[in-house]
Amino acid sequence: MAEMSEDAGKVPQQQSLIIGGMTHIAPPRKFWTRGKLFVLFLFLAALGVGGYYGYDVWKGEKKEAVEIPTFKVKKDTLEISVTEEGSLQSLKSHPIKADFRGNAKIEWIIPEETQVKKGDVVLRFDTQDVQKQIEDLEVALKEAEDALVRAREDDVIATRDDQASLLKVEKEIRDAEEELVRFLNSDVPRKRSEFRMRIRKARQQLREVEAEVTDMPYLIERQLKTLSDLEKARILLEQRKADLKNAEEDYRIYLEYELPRQLASKREAVEDLKRKYERMKSNVKSKAAQRRASIRRAEKKLESIKRDLKRLRERLGKMALKAPADGVVYYGSGDSRRFYYGGEDIKESLKPGNTIWTGQVLMHIPDTTKMKVSVQVLESDISKIKVGLPAIITVPALDNAKYTGKVTSKARSARNIRYWDPTSTKVVPCEILIDKYDERLTPGSTVKVKILVKTIRDVLIVPLECVFEKDGHPIVYLKTGPGETCEARRVKLGDHNNDYVVVEKGLKEGDEIFQYPPSTADGAPVTGEVYAPTPPPVPSLQPSVEPSRRPRGRRNGENRGRKRPLGEPEDNARSD
């Protein structure tokens, strides 16, 4: 045994061969040569690939054999809502801006989100330029006052001399006007009286002759007058008519021609004197106007300097902006419409040493006792939104705390979500007022808003994924027997949300429908009446797919995504 043990511990000796009388030592014999290792690798690789594909085929066959999930139609409540993201804002805020217009350099500014008291200084502007301008204007003000005094004294002296030269012509005008008055009040009335007397006399004579001619037939019948007397009376009648006509014509000619001509002559004399007076006065006024223009220019210059000086002195007193109320200071206007009005862009400029335009809100102190949410609702959903609708606001920053509110405003028109891109999505700005005060709510926080549009109770509801389109009509695959036996049942759809749709006609409670087309879908009979007009497809309505392309590997009760179970709130389903 000892010998065997000792031999066992020895290293095997190399074997020797005698070839051609020479001794060769043979190397140790190796079983795993390179060729054998390569063949073994190929064998194992082929075995792995074949096993993979064999398992895939076996797995596919197993999947094909899985029963297709179905949904049993039942009555439930459908909640229709619109969910969007928005931002918290205070309903009211105290804007902080300079009460003057122009550019100003910031000397100091309080850090953002600092708690302040009413009256605390929050920003100071550099005052060096304003003080220099005030000094220059004070010198210019003294010079303008002296120039105005000289212009007014020159005007007083020249005006006194000009008035004396006009008095003589004014007297001549008064004399001519008195002559015109005498003509109108004395000569004209006397002439009119003479013409009227002449006309009355001619009318009286005409009436006497007319009476004599009228009585003449009676007198001739009584042989008191002869036909010769009648003829003489008629001739006299014509003469009296001519006399009356001449008197009236002379009066008319006087009124229409002679009197106007005489009156015009008198008036022309007055007007000649007045024109003479005006020519003299215009020369005087021309120089006086020039003097008054000089005075007005001096006055305007003086007023302009006073106005500028007053504005600069007021501006000097407003170079320090103060907090209008207690609260937290935020930069910018706090307006969510910053892309249109530049409300938030000012934040980048609010730094000491920067020069800014002061005609805008620089900072604000929000009043957080009442908060609102600004949201942008898609144009396609805005028809659902009405003022007064309730809303649920979820604040992710506060562990998804929920608040209630109501829609308080809706814009009249849509706008592009990116105002510089006319092809971007159209949205309509809306605002929701939060009912409850919570000091934890801060402006600018992102929130999720769910606007409750409508709640429909006790209606038949099916998942959207169970509804398909065939020949332009919505259908469902109604299970009519064991396995995948079905028929394509036409249905009439009603309102819907993101998960479920109301079936108004075509199904009854307890019907069982497939959640996607079964293998027998192509040969399934199409049943049910055609409802007109055909309602528009709901967002997830899909054309019926071929059975060979239907999803595979879905066990009973599984879906392509988690669907909200009936009775579960819609936002809980989306929170997964």
C-alpha cells in the first residue's frame, strides 16, 4: 500500500519512442483540442437557437388558445369631465410700479419672496441724472420769466398808440350809421304812406264807378238813364281800373327797385367807412398779433419749463418704491399672459445696475386670501365648459391635496398656445375660483384641474375599447354562444368620457361583448337597426381589425392598459 500511495503521488513520466535508432520524447496527450472546442460551441449555439424558437412557437400556440376577455353590459353612472393642468394665481394682487414714465437705473432692489410690511421700501432708483436735470431747468426758468416780462411791456405801449389812431374813423362810421337810421325811420315811412294813400283813393273811385254800372240797367228800364250813359259809365270804369293798377305798380316799383337802391347806397356809404376802418385796424392788429405771438411763445416756454421741473421734482420723490400692503413680494406682474403682455419677462431685468422701462408692473404682492386657477382648455373641449361648472383642483406640491371651485370666466375666443406659432394648438383661457382658503396655496404652483361637465345616471355604459367602426357605423361584437361565437351588433352611442361611452340603443343590460375583435369577426353577421344620423366616432373608436392581427397573449381580465372600473372616479384611474 505504501508503494501504491507513493506511485500515485508521482508525476507521470513522458513516454519515449525509438525511431531510426534515435530516441524521441513524446509530448503529453491533450483531449480538448481547438477543433473539438469549436464544434462543441456550434452545437450548443444551434441547440439554444432551436430551443428559443421552439419555445416561442409553443408560447404563441398557448397564447392563441387563451380565451378573449369580455365585458358584461350593465347600467351605471357616467361622469363627463375636462382635465387640464393650470397654475395658481391670487384673485387680486397689489401691483408695484413707478408712477412716472421713462427709463430708470435700479440702485437697489429687495430680494424676491421677501415678507414686507406696508410702506417698506422695496426698490430704489438712481437719482443723479434727475438732480442734474432739475438744476438745468431752474436756470432756464429764470431766463424765461425775464423774457416774458419784456414782451408784455412792449405790447402795452404799442397798443395804447394804435387805439388813438382809430378813434377818428370810428366817429365817421357813427355819423354814416345815423344817416342810415334817419332814412329808414323817416324817409321810407313817409314815401310808403303817400303810395298807400294814392292806392286807397283809386280803389274808392273804382268802387263808385262799379256801383254806378251795376245800377245802370235798372235806371235804363225806368227810363232814367240811356244806353249812352251806360257806355260812358263803362269807359269810366276802365279808366278807374287803370288808375288803380298804375298806383299799385308804382308802389311795387318803389318797394322792389327804388327803395332797395337808395337803401343800398346808404349802407354802402357806411360799409366804405367800415372797410376803411378795418384796413387801418388790420395794420394795427398785424403788429399787435406779432407781439401777442411773442408773448404766447414766451408763456408756453415758461409753462413747459415749469411743467418739466414739476415732473422731475415729483419723480425725484418717487424714486423709492414702497410696498402698498403687507405680504410677500414677487417680481413681475404675476399675469399668466406674459407671452402677450411681458408680465414675467421683466424678472430678468430686475437687478441693481440695470436700466429698465418703468411704465410696467415691476413687482406685485398677491392677496392669497382668495386664489384662482388659470387653465388653457383645448378648443375642441371648450364647448363643454360653462361658467358656474364645479371643479376639483389637485395640488401635487401639497401631497395631492384637493380643493373645490367653480368656473368663473371663459375667454370669448381661442388663441395659439404659443402666440408666435400660428400652427400651434388652439386653446381658450379659463379661470376657476377656489372655494376654500388655505395659507399653503402659493401663486405660481402647478395644479391639476378637473372640470365636472355632466353626470349621467342609470345608463348603459361600455368601455371605449369595445366599440369599433364598420361600414361607417359604430358596432360591438356581441357574444352569442360558446367560445368566440358572436355577431356584429350596430349600436347608437351617446355621451362619453375618456374611458366609457353611453349606448342608447342596440344593447341591453346583461349582454356580453368582446373587448377586441374575435377570430370569427370577419364572418360574424351584422345585426341591429341602422341609426340615423350616425353619431361621430368617439376619440378611441377604431376600425374593426382582422382576426389574424388581433392582440395576443392577453389572459381573461387583462387589458391593453388599466381601464377605470365602473363606479371608480375618473381621476383615480388616471392617477395610476
